[in-house]
Amino acid sequence: MLVLQFKAGKLDKPERWKALIMYTSKLIKPVNSLIFISDRAGGEIPAWQKDKQILWTNSCISVLCYPEQDGPTEVILGTGREIDPGFRARFDGMLEIPNCTVTVQNVTHESLLSMEVAEQIVRVRIWVNHPRWANKIVIGVG
Amino acid sequence: MTHIHPTYQERERKRFMRPDAHRFLRADWRSYMPLGRRHDPIFRSFEEIARKYRSNQPRVPRGNPNGGQWTSDAANGRNDPRVISDAVPDLVDPDTQYAQNRSRGGFASVFINGQRIEPTPGQQARLTVVEAQARDAIQRVKEFDPRWQPTPSVYESVEGLIRSYQSDVDQAQNRISELQQAGIGPGPFAGESIPARGPERDFISGERGEINRIGSETGCHTCGTMNPGTPLENFVLDHQPPTAWNPLNRSQRLYPQCWSCSSKQGNWISRNGGRR
């Protein structure tokens, strides 16, 4: 119905955006300022490297957030085609998702956000608004 | 009459001398000793008792878990890097057949491959020291990693057993160092700390201010840097033991930590199983 309304031009711009873009977001202050993107069952955590904002393995991506004691970080999870902000992604790669559910977890493996996908290997793109202290992280899947 | 080796007699006397033996001596005992008898063994023995310790007994140096404690390693004391005294240790002749040791705990005999072996007095002393060191070091690791065990060693002699204990000490110290580098446990640069109100991270401004003050004086407790690495230059308020790695539910304290070490700690905790 929404698509039909959009095609018919019956939705104004902000409403069109809200209705058609499928994403979830959360304002978080993760412990150790660190989040992990992986399958809901977890993945192989990448080895830590100094001053690297994004680290990855085939089954897990870690992303440094804004320092927790200085303020929150907005994390947005959605389909890549829809939430692409239009500039080059900081990370663009394939991620193994055996259970077809992409989750964003903290260091104690608590799920913060999740999203179901159709395939077991999906393209993941990550956009950040700062090369070191990003307080907005956009995760596009597929 | 059976001859008893004087070295053995001397050793037995030291073993069974009471720690407060000096109280049995009169304060003016020296006035009763003729001047010509200053080299008499009884005079030296009284001197030793009056001093309450032997000045030439080697000690374990500072920095060692048993630093400052006496060690009576007669066989290898001079070559032992832990011993700082350069005094000549008491001689125990390894070829002398001593009478049966009276066991008072420790290592009067050990079983190796099902065989009972009598260590020499020097080996007994080294075994006692190194076994205590191994026990302490392993206990320190288990406070943060209860499942950790040193890799077992195979040995066929008392010297092998000593090396096995020393290996346990080395492994435990390496593990402690590894944990400290990962931000588990107060790090090598830890100075002051403040008590944590709980595992929650709802810090109040007083706590933030105090951690920033400590951080400006002693730096990150893990790496020692004075730069917090954060945009507002606030140090991370690090719970120790970490909330996600506090197997014994010990009370926590807050230490200043830099942002880089904080992320390293989080990565390590997540890689090693997270909340336990």
C-alpha cells in the first residue's frame, strides 16, 4: 500500500522516507566503546590492532564507537540499498551469517540490534561520520 | 662411639633452634667468655643466637614474590639469580651420607615415578622456596582466570621437579603479564583508584573528575600513557576486575584507562568468552 501511495505521489517526502526505508537504530554507550557485527550465534572475533576503527574476519566485524564516557553513539542497521548515505563506505565486504540473522552485539555478546537476511553470506557496508571518533555508525546489509 | 659428621650436627642444630633462642642467653654472656676464646665454636654459636639470624644467609631479592625472605639454598645459592647475598653459604657435602631426616613437613622425601627419593638439604630448601613461589603465582592467576593451569612437566629427578615448579612460576608470571597487557587486573602503571559503586556505568561527575585527576598523575593503568585518546580528553573509568571478567565476584575499583587500552580489553574479553 505504501509503495502504491509513493508511486501515486500521495506521500510527502519525509513520510515517504520513513515509510519506505526499513531500518532500526539505537543510541548506545557500549562498554569499551566496541560493537561487533556477526551472526546471532557469534563469529570469530578479529584480533585487536591499535588505532584501527574497523577490524574484521569472515564472520565478524568489530567497530569502535564514540568513547562511552564522552557521549552516545547512534547505530543504524538496515538494508544497504536503502540506507546508503551516498558517500564511500568505510568498510565494504562479505560476512558469513549461517543463521541468516545479522546482529549487533556488545563485548559481552548482548544483542543490541538485529536483522534477518535471506542469504548466509551477505554484503556489509559500514559508513561512519568520523575517521576516529564516530558517533553515527550506519550498517548496510545486502 | 658412632662418629657424626660435624656439618650434619651444625645443620641439625640450626634446624631445631627455636626462633626466640636469644631469650635464653643472659645479656652479659660476653663478659664470661675469655678473650682468647673468640674463635671458639661456642662463642660463634652464641653470637649467632644473639644476632637472631645469620648475617651471611642469602635472601630472595626485591621484586620476587618471596622477596626479602630467607633462603637456605646451600647447593646452588651462589648461582641463583634470585639470591643477592654474595656471602659464602653453609657447606653441605653432597657426598656425605647424613642420618635420616626427621620430617617436619616440606620435602623430606618426594615420590617421582613411584620411587621415593630423598632430596639433599639444598634441594629441599630450593624445593620449598620454588614450590611456594609456584603456589603463589598460580593463585594470583586464578583470581582472574580460574580455569588456567600451567602446562604439566615431565621429570625424573629432584632437579627436574625443581625445574618443573620453576616452569610453573614462569608460566604463571607470563599469564599475569598477558592479562595485565589485555587490561585484566590492575596494570603495571596502576596508582590510586577509587571504589566502584557497582558494576553499572552511571558514573557521577565526582568519579569522573577523580579518575581524570589520577590519570593526569599516573596515566593509563595498563600502558602508562598520559593521553586518554578521547575527544574530550576524559580517561575511561575502568572497573577492575572487569565486570565481564570477575569470576570470583570481587569488589571492584575504578582506574583510569586510555581509550586504546579500553578497546583492547573489550576485544580480549569478547574473544575469550565475555561475561563469566
